[in-house]
Amino acid sequence: MKIIRYHLIILFLVFSIFPGFAQKIQFVDSASFYGKFCTQLALYQSNGEIQNNGSRVGLFLNQKLENGIGFFVKSEWSVNTVENNYTFNQGAVTSPDVTENLFINSKNAFDTRLGFFGINFKKYGTLTVGKQWSAYYDVSGWTDMFNVFGGQASGTYLLGTDGGETGLGRASKAVIFRNKSGPLKLALQTQLTGDILNYGGTVILMITNELEIGYAIYNSRISPETMNIISGSKKDNLSSIAGIRFKNQQLSLALTYNIQGFDLQHLMVNDTNLINGYYARGFEFFAKYLAGRNFTLLGGFNYQNPNKNSIYVSDDFEIKYLVIGSEYYFSPKTMIYLECKLDNSKNYQGNSEFNVYTLGFRFDFNLHNQRKM
């Protein structure tokens, strides 16, 4: 409880002094304190539950040198506004590695989501070091845009983790170089974990101002500790994804296809926990339409076709569900949403999964100060 109180005191002080913060300290040109608070009512299997849905706060600092080269730092923490850590939002999870997620049931009030340092070389690109959104997510994130659901068929998140160990989601100990040249965007990534070297890259082509296509590939070597508890896994696990996105002020459409992504499932066999690794192909689709000044419609689906490589896994096992929803904005940063998952999936035993209905409230904020030159 002392640690929790300590974090709350720090946040209170930041909120209190931030309006004059960037103007009084001269070592930064700009500073932003941002975040979102999101709570929802979830109805599933005749149950009703108030849940936290990815609430977070973050701090971004930026400093430019006389030659235009910039240095920046970003740190972001999840905030558990409700005393539960159960969520249907894959991207809200903060466990970076598989073994931690399997055996440690964390309910921390604050957990690290992001934390990295970067250098902006102007036209020569940016270099970032730390825990950050991966190069792979530059494409897989196109369809991971729902308020609650999605992100299960792209290979981004692994057995309830944030993709930190595999380097596909919020990659841990990652070094990423990104650059843009005309209509072409490039990214190269590696993870320096000590004894394991993961690597990959992304290329995105802007066909028009509204249409782009992308491809990402990444080779993940999971830790020996994780390999020891997973059946059916390989030393090298290659994931690749192709995507296309159309986006303007009224309509956003995105489709991704994940090829041979590595994933896990938690099996119970004769009262014994087994972790089965499998390979799969998956589609994700996301659509958002501005139907009125303050009203949007959402729709899409997730489909994953796994390789049934275990005698304990049913031939019917697959992920297959639709997502429909809507949003109403009271202001640009305050809205309510209704989002439903209509699930036709089968678990590893061949049993049907359940539908989920959510009604949530979201409040965003961004306190930004920039030093006058």
C-alpha cells in the first residue's frame, strides 16, 4: 500500500504543477502529460461486471538541439481504476513475458506500458531504445483499433501478454530505427535481452494520401525458461503480416493477414496444466464510419485458423468472431461506447465461446506546454 500511495502522490503533484512545468524547466522544449480513463460494464455468460478498460497516464518530454536533432523520452503506466485485472481488451494487458502471465496474478495499481528514449535525426529518421510499440505493430495495429475487442488473430499478443517478450506488441528491450522517404516508410527492430537476439522489419508504401499497404516480418526467440514449459514450440518463431488501410476524415477501413504466427493456449489435461504452442494464420478487419457530427459506427472481425498439433486439441478449435459497436462523443475527449463481440469461436475442447456486451465511458486528456523560443 505504501508503493500505491507513493505513486498517487506523484501523480497528484504532476497534475498540480504541470501548467507551469515546461515553462520553468529549461532542459525541455515541450512536455506533455496525457492519458485516458476508461471504465465499462461487461455482460457475459449471465454475469455483469464493472471493469477497468486500459486506463493509463503518460509523460512525454522533447528537447531539440541547435542543429535540429531532437531527443525525447516517453514513459507510460497503466492505471487499474477498478480492483480487478480481468479484461477483454488484449492490448490493455501489461505482462511482458509468458511465464509471468501464467504464474503471477498481478493486480498492481500501476504497471509499466511503455518506457523509451529516442533521438530524432530529422530527415535521417528516428532511433528509439526501450519498451515500445514494435515495428510489427506499425502494420498489425491498423486493425487493433476497437475500444475493447480485437487483436487476437494478428499474432501481436501472446497468451494474454503485451507482446513484450516476442517483440510483436509493446516490445521489451527493443532498439528500433524508423525512417520515411517520400511515400515509403521503413522500420528495423532488434531486441537485446542478453542471450537472445530477435530481429525483423517493416515496410509501408503510401499509395495515396488515404491508401497505404504494409508488410512486417519478425523472428522471435523466446527464453529457455519459456521454452521449457511450452510443448510444440520451436527455437525460432517467424511471424509476418500484410495489411492494407484506407483512411480519411469520415471512413477508416483496414485488413491484415497474419502468416504462420506463433501463439499459445492454456490446456487442462487430467487436472494438469499444459501450455501448447501452435502456429496459425489469421485475418483481422476493422471499419469505422463517422455517421454524424458526434456519432460513429464500428464493425469488424477476427479469424484465426490454427494448426492442430496436439492430441488434446479439438479439430474444431479456431478463433472466429464479429465486433459491432458505436461511439457517441460529448466532446472531442469525452465519449461513451457500446461494443459487442458476437463469438462463433471454438476452444481447444471444441466447446463454443460466449458473446460479450460492453457499455463504457472514456475520458482523454493531454496537458501540453511548449517553451517559447
